[in-house]
Amino acid sequence: MSRKVAEPISKPVVLLNGDFRPKKKDGPALSWFNTGYYDSVTAAGALPILTAPLEDTDDLKQILDSVDGVVLAGCGHDLDPVRLGLEPHPHTRPMPQRREDFDRLLCKMAVEMKLPILAIGSGMQTLNIVLGGSIFQHVPEEVPRALHHRDSVEKCNRHIIEITEGTRVWDVYGPGEIRVNSDHHMAVNQLAQGFRASACSPDGVIEAYESTDPDWFCIGVQWHPEDDTASALDMQLFQEFVGACRMGNMPAVIPMTGRQKVAA
């Protein structure tokens, strides 16, 4: 008697945005991707799709229709304070306009489609801004008794965060305090409507937020779980995210008389 071999379940597909540098006198415009992002997505059981900073909404919609989730990657530059109605601070290094334009468009469309989202670093800040929140442009001057959130000498600055009980981040990391890597001078100030704080540092800076909609996985973290300075716990964040992507990737099962049929 022959045995029926179960068909493998396809892996969820995750879109990753990359970094961008405009053309210079000594070289062409460049796009590149931090290896840690796509390695972490792959290790968590998904397939990463690396996407150029597209300018056409229909082109991006076509790609988003084919993926199961989005990682909003951070970069080494900042949101442009002028676009936020702020006076630029000497420590602020605005990202190229094409990168910020694309990131804002990606945030808007991914939210409209209610795709699972994991927003990291400046990706967390951009998502909050697009949805109506605000930021601190320079934490050391705007937050009373601010911790060191960036070290100009050491690559791996770490500090404590306190996770809020009952949140998705609590489910991922567990109760109590943990230490995270930290490399930023901007931070979320007022949260956009529909978000709640999931973790804060002792100085009150929001280190993680999440959607208040229990049916939508959307988490933003200020630290970098994709980096080689991350802790072993950080992989669990990618695993939870990929799990949410997988739930949206599963085919519908329709009850049939005497058997079950997978909908086309």
C-alpha cells in the first residue's frame, strides 16, 4: 500500500527595504542591504525579498501583494527634521530623500494592507511618524536625565529596558528587565494612535511599541535584534514575526462532507 507524502508548506515571504546613497562625483548611486536582516529572517524560517527604493505606488503594491510581511530596516542616518517642522540639530544626519520617501510609502501601504510588520531602529521612528506620532530629535538634550543611547567610541553600547507586562514583547522576551544594544540619538516621543508602549528605558524613552489591534502583528523596537551584538533572545522576536507571517500564508481549509479540501 502506497503512502501519501505530505506536500511541504511553503515558507512565508518577507520584504526588506535597503539603504541608499545618491550619486557622488567619484561614484554611482548605490543600494545595499545589511546582511543581519536577511540572515535573521532566513534563520527564523522565512524567505527574504530585497527591494529597491521604488518610486511608483503601483510597482510597490504589486510586490506587497506577493509577500506575507515586512521588515522596516533601520539605517545609519536620521529622518529629515525639516520635513517634521523641526530646526536641524548639529548631530542630525538626514537620510537621502529617496530613501526616506520610499520608507514612508512602504510604511503607509504596509499598514493599509495590515501586513505583519517588524520595524527596527529608524524604521520604528519612521512608522510612528507616518501614522501621526512624533520624535525627539536629540535625546541627550530633550529627555531629562537621559541614558547613553549611543556611544561614540564603543560599537556595542548596551542599557537596560523594562518590558510592559501583557504585551507581545513581554510574550517574546519574558518578564523583567533585559539589556539591549543601543545606537541612536533620535527616539519616539508621542506614540501614534493605535500603538502602545511595550518597553521603556529607565529615562522613559520608548524602546518598543506595538499595535493595540490583537489581530495585527506590528512591533517596533529601537534596538537592533539583527546585529551581531544582539542577544540570543532577540532571535525569538524574528521567530514571532515570521510566525505571524506564516499564519497569513496558510491556505484556507473548507470543511467538506467526509473530507477536507484546500481552497485554491
